[in-house]
Amino acid sequence: MNTTVPTPELPITPRDVRGRPLRDLRLSVIEACNYRCGYCMPADQVPDDYGLDAASRLSFDEIEALVRGFVRVGVRKLRLTGGEPLLRKRLPELVRRLAAIDQLEDLALTTNGSLLAAHARPLHDAGLRRITVSLDALEPHVFDVMSGGRGRVEDVLAGIEAAVDAGFRRLKINTVIQRGVNEDQVLPLVEHFRGSGHVLRFIEYMDVGTCNGWKREQMVSSAELRDRIAARWPLRPLDANYRGEVATRYGFEDGNGEIGFVSSVSEPFCGDCHRARVSADGQLYTCLFAAAGTDLRAALTQGEDALVARVSALWTRRADRYSELRDLPSARNRKHVEMFLIGG
């Protein structure tokens, strides 16, 4: 006998002040990371043991209850993040539970790839179907610098290969380019992944958090990167896969795949942002650039209906559009939540 209980629907999907529904949830399962990338978690700002204390993290039961509640208010896509999510013990067990949630249409994970070789098959067997790997350089020395001296590019490439062997297809490879740091890696990365079936995406260096010491002059714009790449391999624009897709898509004219550009600084896309983020300790952030979150644990302890009501109320008050306001005096020097707390 089938004992599955359908997830109740809300009569109306909540929309924020700007009419944006809640469709995507990015959920951090751990704050710890085994890298110390300068643009996210610099070693001189974050101690080695940061995020290793499990006491404050949501349990698997709490995470499952939270996701079920978010599905009731309209979430259909869930991405597991960190920190580095593969550091969370028994992660395939959690994935299996989340993959079984009715009406959750897409379950993905973002990782630095260093531990992926050992985890790819168990995650695929558990029901995960999409993986995004962060990779900022192919040259070993540059990669070492970018990872804060903590990683080996060979491990990441082995992880990508293991993911393909496990059954994952069309991985997304995310790259942050910083002027004067890894600019020389742009063309080698494109050449490596062109024709591979994977999608390389360049993400503009952003002022997420405060510990990375962001300066606009260190950001290489998507337009500059696109022109540089197109001079070597001609490109043609592609339609978005869906409304709200963060990356602008381009195909290689010779048919060898596509690349994407995420342009939060130079071409803000706040108007179509329908993402919420929850930290490993249960704080809800309605914007990547939020100054503070809202604790959902109290609502969780009161049951799913209470959580649904709380999230709906918070979302209907949402008016975030920081990237559109970045250059205004009122937005300057504003405190932002650190990226390693909410997974970017």
C-alpha cells in the first residue's frame, strides 16, 4: 500500500514586493570548507577550524522538514551548498531523503570538486542529478594560489571525471576571474571544456561579504571576457532555458558546446531573482547581499504549517535589489553576509 502523503499546496504562491515568486532554494549544509579562496573565505580572515562544530547545524530531520515547507510555498529547485557540502557526513543519506520529496523538481549540488571522486557515485545513487563544480584555474600554481594553498587541480579534474563515470551529465563549471590573479586562465579553461558537454560559466567577482576586500577594479566584466573568448572562438547568443536563469548563454559557432556569463555587477538581474538562501544553522537570507538573516528554527519547532506561514510572511515583505543599487551612496559600505555562510 502506498503511504505517501502528498505535500499540501498553499492556495496562493506568495510574491514579494516586486512581484517575484519564490522558486529556488539554496541550502547550506555546512559552514566549513577545506579551501581558503581569497574571494570567499580568505585564510587570514577565517581560521582553519571554522564551521567544524556540528552543534549549531540543522539536523537531517530539520533540513527535510524545512525543504518540505519551502516546497509548499512554491520552491521547485533545491541546491545544496556550503562551505563545502561534501564535508557534511552522510550526505548521500540526506540527498536520498530530499530526492523523495513530492513536487521538488530539481535537486543539485555545488562543490569545489576536491572530494568529488569519492562521493560522486553514492550521490548519484541517492538521487542527485546535477552538479556544479567551482574551478578557477587549470595551471597548478595559479590554482594553488586561488584555493589559498589548500587544493590540487588534479583532484578536481579527477572528481569531474568520476562524476561523468557515475552517470552525471553536462556539469556546470563555475569560474571567478580576478584581474591580475587568474586572467591568464580564461582561454585555457575554455579550450579544456569546449566540446566536453559541460558548461563553463564565468561569474563576475562580486562584493559578497566583507572579508574579501572587494574592489571594483579587480572585477573583469562579462563583456570583456566574452569579447576575449569570441576573438578566439566565435560565439552566438542563445535563448535562456527559463525565466530567471542567472547566466547569459552563448554557443560556439562551430557547434562545440556553450558557455555562460553571470553578470551580477555589470548587468544586474534582480528583477527576475526568485531565490532564497538558508544557512547551515537555519537563517533565511532573501538576497545574496543581505546584511542579516532571519532564524527559522523557532518556526520549525512549531511544525510545518508554522514554517510555511513564517516563510510566506517574510517573502511577501522582500524588496531586495542590491545589485541595482550598488553604486548609490546609500548602498556603499553596507555590511553583507559572508558568501561561505550561504553558498553563493
